[in-house]
Amino acid sequence: VRLAIALLLSGRAALASLLVLRLFFVDSRILAARWLEQQVPRGETVDLIANRPGYAPTIPQGRTLRLVPTLSREMAPRERFLEAAARYPAEASSWLVLTAAYYERFLDHPDQRPERAAFFRDLLEGRGGFTVAARFRQQGWLRPEAEFVDPEIVVLKKR
């Protein structure tokens, strides 16, 4: 009985490890980078709102990554954030990349930073001058919970 339990637990741990390891090869950032390579013309600028470029897909050669100031600063004062958010649609590049590794913290706790939660919710729901062009994230039992791997990546296109 002990041997059977040990084998069962070992098998379960091995499966979980393999599923996490698998994510390093099908991570949403890898899938999004491939999509960007095919869909975003060379010479275009791709905006990113995140506090670290490493949270996002690699931007393909021939395209420029622009980390959007103020909107990417988690600790930006509320008034500065609101000013930057109001200006952003007019100043934005044609493409915008959002990563759940950054925006999800505001949506999970909207009462803490309501202006940021509203800003990201509007973008993700197709308001604010953008439409969602693509979303990338593994689904179902093949995606174990591992917050550092496979954050949802959302690519938006300016209207």
C-alpha cells in the first residue's frame, strides 16, 4: 500500500513538473512573438505597458519596442497616471502589447488603484481606441498554475 501511494505521488509530481517544463516551450510570450512576426509590418512600433520588458514577448527584428512611460510605472502618482491615460490614445503606436503579469494586479484589486483598473479594463474590453487583435495563454489541464510562466499576452490594434 505504501509503495502504491509513493508511486502515485511520484507520478503526480512528475506530471506536474513536465507540464510546467512544457510551458517554457509554449509560453504565451513565445506564441505572441511568432504572431507579431507574422502580423506586424516591419518598421512599426509596438507599445508595451508593463514595468519590465521581460514580462512581454520579444519584439521581432525590424520592429521597435516602446515602453510607455508613466502608464508603465506602478507607483506613478494618480494624477500623473490619469493625465497620461487621457493622452495615450492620441500618442499611441498602432500596436499595443499588454501582459497579465502587469495588468492583472490592478484588475484583481480594483479598489486599490481604481483608475488603473478602469484603464486596463477599458483596453481589454475594446474601449479606449483599441481593439483586441489576439490573446495568448494556455488553457485547461495542460496549464498548471505557475504565475512566472505563461502570463496572458494581449495584442491590441489602434482603431
